[in-house]
Amino acid sequence: MAVTGPAPPKPDTLDQEDLLRRVRPANWQNPEPKPRYDLAIIGGGPAGLVAARTAIRLGLSVALIEKYRLGGGSLDTGSIPSKTIIRTARVYATTHRAQEFGAPVSTELPADFLKITTRMRGIRARIAEYHSAERLRTLGIDVFFGDARFASADALAVGDKRIAFRKALIATGALPSVPSIPGLEEVGYRTSRSIFELTAFPKRLAVIGGGPLGCEAAQAFCRLGAHVTIVQNEPKFLPHEERDASQLLSFALARDGVDTRLNTTVVRVREEGGSKILDTSNYDAKDSIAADEILLSIGSIANTVGLDPEVAGIATNPAVGVVVDDFLRTTNPRVYAAGDVCMSHKFTNVAEASGRMAVQNAFAGRRRRASRMTIPWCTYCDPEIAHVGMHVWDAGERSIPIKSYTVMMQDVDRAITDGQDDGFVKIHVKAGTDRILGATIVASRASEMINEISVAMSVGIGMRELAEVLHTYPAQSDAIRLAALAYVQDRPVSWLRRTWGRLRA
Amino acid sequence: MDELTGLSDDALIDRLQRGAFSYLTEFANDDNGLVADTSREGSPASIAVVGFALSCYPVAVKNGWMSRAAAATQTLKTLRFFWNSPQSDQPDATGYKGFYYHFLHMKTGRRVWQCELSLVDTTLLLAGVLMAGRYFDGGGDEPEIRELADAIYRRVDWQWAQNNGQTVAQGWKPECGFLHYGWEGYNEATILYVLGAGSPTHALPPDSFTGWTVTYQFENLLGQDVLYSGPLFTHLFSHAWIDFRGIQDEFMRSSRKDYFQNTRNSIALHREYGARNPRGYEGYDQNLWGITAGEGPGNDELRESYRDRRFFGYTSRGVPYGPDDGTISPWAMLATLPFDAGPAIAGTRRLLEIYPQVCTKDRFSSGFNPTFRKGGSEWLSEGWFGLDQGLLVLMIENYRSGFVWEIMRSCPVIRTGLKRAGFKGGWL
């Protein structure tokens, strides 16, 4: 099929128009629906897109309905824009330390935010090509732009069109949660969906919420020259991570100049003299924070707005979103769900994996369980904080004895030469065995390193084998081999016994 | 300080123990038994320091520094104060629900600094109260000591401190209710759960202790197997009173270790960290270590030798995850005597040889940072802290004679509490 149109622009001049041309073309004509689709997918984010491609590969007819832009929150406002900005922030942080490396570079702050967001838009548009409506149409997917709602147990309505299905997948994602803090609505705030649309760089930024998004944004804006205060209502940042990881992050945020407030709640927001004022309470200590912008990052809630799931007999629940069983099926046996709308781990990798899994369960006769997924995740601060598998408390609750083998990055040659020696690799092993149950990595590139552990866990490589795997030297990931080596050195007796046993056998 | 380093090991230890003890009498209010938190002008009393002082009087009697009658008199005054002082939810009370505020006015005995009702510090006070109740087994003032000790302990409402949860809250304030610092992992609180479990009146349920131990991390770190906790003091406080040699709870049984061994391993970890000295601080060595909670040089930043060197004020420092700003606590090595005497003495001697200024009037200062220099001299915490002195007296005594451990092994509350928390074996 010949594709006509203007010559593709060079990547460094890609802009918002290029993005929209790909993920929400202005002149898009929704196709005439087929009498019935094998699979109708609501939502063109990571879960929906993967599901659509998986279904096409299975030879199914697919309708994909997107309300806003293809690519979903991940591309539009989430992972991609934030990682792009974080990269620039790392450059600033490195140049700030340049003298340490014998390189006399200096960078003026605050950063030129317009240049940074222009780069971000270009990158987003480039990546959007893989999810473009045109490309999906070429694959044979019927792409509809519009609001979808359930019209019956086996049909959707999109505008005045009826889309009948054998099976459907809800992949509508999640929306940022907004707490009921008095004055917040009046004073105004931004969320992950709008923070990167800022046109003026805020001199003072207040971040409410110390989860992954909040910590990433706090550090990045601080490094770009904003005075950032982050308010967290719990005793530690990243409440889902272990103490040592959270603590290292606290040090790193403070090192970069972020004003960190733990155990602190925002009780009221008001406007005063052109500033947004957050009144806070840390037990009995009251304080106020003045800011130009407020970023809300207290988590997200499943998005079922306007979907009318009850019409199709699909149960939802404010706490979990669309209710699914372990096979991702909703209370309507024809309808599945995937991604942030139903998963407790609201990550792009989980969305994609669950999208694929739902289609395989629905059509390919597979019975794959969502609870069996080995999910690695990462918070992209500096250092990065990545985790996979069990935490110590998960094992404790299931009475699984656990022992952890830790290597500090300050003892890893490549981390030292890189000037990136904050952090650790901690691998949790079932006590008395070789089996890896989980790991936490805090390191400059923990997001990359954790995948080695995921591979080992997925294919059942134990610590002993891992210790035998040659790693490049020097490499930061060598810390993983060193942790495995600590395991081997810790268990010489059992090793001898096993070898002896093998020799005798 | 040549005078000190010239002494034999035994003579040196004796001298430093006596020097430490003299703090507790010099900075005490003889009317109510309260002892100042620090030697600084206007310092309030710390209830934890009083707990150490109560435990140290019997040691002083044993070593001939105090008559038994004088020790009984001082102890009785202290116990009468704690029994009779106001217990209520008023913001200027001395305590509430049997617990006490962390800091009290030296003279009035009322809460100062709007501080918290502290569970850990009340526990350390109670350890001293219970020790007094066991030691003073004679007539005269002594029967009243026993009665008051029992009454003060029985009054503590441990169950209230659970705040409807499984584990205990770490503090409470009349202004805002319970405080949760997010305890996760091992720390100095073992004795808290033991005393809480041993109560005949308001005992913590058995699952309260296990609700805490489930967050423990058993780790291989720098080649050492440790139940991890960063600051050195967390491996010492409970051990000042309880002899953990040979007794095991469920966690230690499954790890085939005990808490005493764990402190030994943690000391080895601290020494290894001192040898590696990853951040390149002055002084650190396998025989110069002691990173724990305490005062520091303050919030200053130096970027010398191309290193990010930030210095902190009062904070809980730890190994190996940090924070570590080059501050060591000069008393800490000696406080590890009962666990591994060789390194404790070698380290203390090395410290006294290189940096004699850390010890004045035979008392160690609380914090020292040879990396942080101002006006040509290394930063040194001013004066002395009562906690450091009290801990040293008890630890040195346990090393020399096991005296404190022996008394507490016979204490029914400790025995019951340990058993209810799942400890078995050894002397139990």
C-alpha cells in the first residue's frame, strides 16, 4: 500500500503537530463498523495497543476506540515526557559536579525550560510514530476516535455508531487522584498530566505526595533550578520500597537541595500576595510553604468515566477500579480488562503484559494468571530505585525465611570510576536455598540492572549460577555478580557437601 | 592524655568507668533524682539517663564508689518522684498512662520543649527501675524501693500504646496524639517489647513482638551476616540489661544466631566499614570506628577533594547505608567491650592516642569529627551526654563481672517478657 503525504520531518524538528498527526489526526475518518468484531478494545494506551497487535497476530478482527490520544498517559504525560525531562536534569546535575570530574563546565540556573520541553515534545512525537493511527490502520485495526460506552452486554456505542463484539477489553487507564484539601481547587494545581505543559519555569514548586512521580519530579525540577519542597504524609518516601532504599532517596533529595517534609500533611491551600501558600501540619508542628506551582502526585484512580460498565453487568469498585479475576476477566464473561484500570501495579510494563495476557486468555485458550507476573519497577530518581519480586515483609507475612545478600555500590569499581557510588544491590534469597525471591537495587542505572535479576527469576537461575556468569569488567551490574559471590562464600560447607554428593552419585 | 594511654588495660577501663559514673552524680538533682541529659547549661533531665543512673547506683556500690545506704537514698528519691509526679493528659504533666515524657525540667519535673511521651525512653527508665527493685533486697529504705518499682512498672499501659494496632506507637503528644516514626527493621527496641510483654497488668500480646520482627532484614553485608540496623547504639541498648547470650526468639532460632552474636557481627561490620572508609573521612580505620546516633558538626557543606561532603547536626548515623558524615562517637568503641574486648580496647587506645581531646575528666564527649575543621581544630561535641556515660558504666561492668546481666536474669518481669516474646534456651 502506497502511503502519500508530506516528507517525514527530521526528528529534531518534530513538534506538537507531528505528535497529533500521529496519535490524534485532525482529519481522521472513523471507519464504518463491521457487523461484529472479535475484539473491541476501549483505550489506546499501552494495554490497548499491545492487545490490539496481539489480536491481529491471532487473525482476529479488532476495533480500537480512543477517546483522546493514542499512546495513552504513558506517552502523553507519563513515562516518556518525565524521563526526557529527567535526562536533562541529570545533565544539569552532572555539569554542576563537573569540577569533581576535572571538567570545568558550569551551567546557569534556572534552566531554559522552553528548550527542555521542546526537546521533550520532539522525542514524544518521534516515539508516537510506533503508535500512530495510520500505522494501526495499516495493520488492519479499525481505529475509532470518540467516547465509548457500553450499550449492552455485547456492544459498545461510539457516538452514533454501534460496535458489536464477541469479546471486549477495557483498557481505559487511570486518572490522577485529587485529595480534598480545602482551597486546593480554588488556588489551582497541576498533576502528572499537566506539569510538563508549563510554559514558565516555576521558581518555587511544592510537590504533594512522596511516591515515585512526586520524588522524580521534585528532584528533576530542583536540579533545573527550582526551589522544591516535597510534602509526604508518611514517615518515608516511596512507601512501597524498603527502608534503606527510601532513606538513600531522602539523602539524595536533600543533597540536591530539595526541601523534604516527611510525616507532613497539607491541611489548607490559599493564595496570598501572588503566591500559593500550603499550610502544613507535622503532628503538632504547623508550618507554611510558599510556591508558584503545586504538583499533586498522590497516586491515581481507575478511569471508568462515561463507560457505563453496569449496563454490561461489569462490576467496578472505587478501590480497585474494574473488578477482574486472576485471568483478567470482568464480571461479564465476554469482557476483560487490562492496565491501570484494573491492575494494582500501575506501570506501563504491567499494562502491556496484562493487555497481551487478556487477549491470550480470551482467545488462545490460555489460562495465564495475573498474580504470576514477575514485575520489575523503577523510580527514576538519581540514584534510581528498582525492585522486583518479594519484599522482606512479603516473605515474613508468608512465613518464608529470607536472607539478603547486599553489595554496596561504594564497593563496586565501575560505580567508583563513574562517581556514582551511592546505592546498593540487595538480593533476597529463600534462606537455606539458592532461590532468588526478589531484589532491590539502588544505583545510577538500577532500571537496567534490575532486569538481570528478572531474567534470573523468570528462568530459575539461582545465586550459585549467577556467581558463575562472567560480567564485563568494570560494570556497575557486576555488583549483582558480587552479591551472588557473597552468597557462595557464605555457604562453602553446603557447596562442598553438594559437590561431594555429585561425585559419589 | 598520656596519663590515660600509659595505663594497663584494666586500669584504663576502671578509670573510664569511674569517670563516666561521676557524670551521673555531678549532674543529678539530689532532691528528685533527675539527671541532666547533657552537661550543658540549662539542660533538662532525660528519663532515659535517669534509667541508666538507677542501674548504675548498684554498680557504684559494688565498686565501692558509693555506700549502699547513699545509693538506696538516691534511688528512693528518684522512685518517689516518678511515682508521685503528675500523670495526666495535661500538656505540662510528667507522664501519662504510666509512660513519661522524654525530657523533664530538672527542678519541677514537668515536661519541657513540648517533647513527646516516649516509649523507648520510658523503657530505659523502667529497666533502671526494675534493676533497683531487684538489687535492693534488704531492709531500711529498701522495701519501699521494691514496692515503688513494682507500682511504677505495673502502672504502664502498654496496650494503650498499641493504638489499636499490632505493634506499638513510638510516642504520643497531648497536642496531636500518637506519633509513628515508621519503625521498620531491627533497632534498640527489643527491651521495649520484652518489658511490654512481661507486664502483669497491661501486657502486650505475643503477636506484637512478631509484628515487629516480621520487618527484620537478615543480611549479608560487607561479608558479615547481620540482622541489620545501621546505628551502633541500636545493637547495645537492650544488651546493657539483658544477657542475650544463648537465648533465642523465633527469628534467631531460624537464623541459628542470637542477638549477642548479632551485635558481635555488627561490630565487625562497623570495623570493616571503617577500614574501607568509602567516603574518605579522616581518622577512620579498622581500629577507629563508632558510627551511631548523636550530635554532629551541623548543616554545612564542603566540596573539598571533589567529594560531596555534607555534615549533619543531631541525627541517627549508620553503617553501611548511612548517613555518614565522618562523625564518630568516641564512647562507642569502649561500649562494645562485652562483645569483643580486643577491638574495643585497641580502638579506644588508638583514639586516645591520636585524638586525646575526645576525653576530658575521664569522660568521652558525645561526638567527634576530625574531617570537619573550623579554626584549625576538629569538631568536637561540647561537654558530655548522660546516655553515653550511663551506657559505658553498664557495659564495662558487664564486661568485667556480668553484674547487671546477672541481676536482670533474676528479674521475673524480664524472664516472663522474654518467654512471652518467644525466647527460649540458655539461661531461660
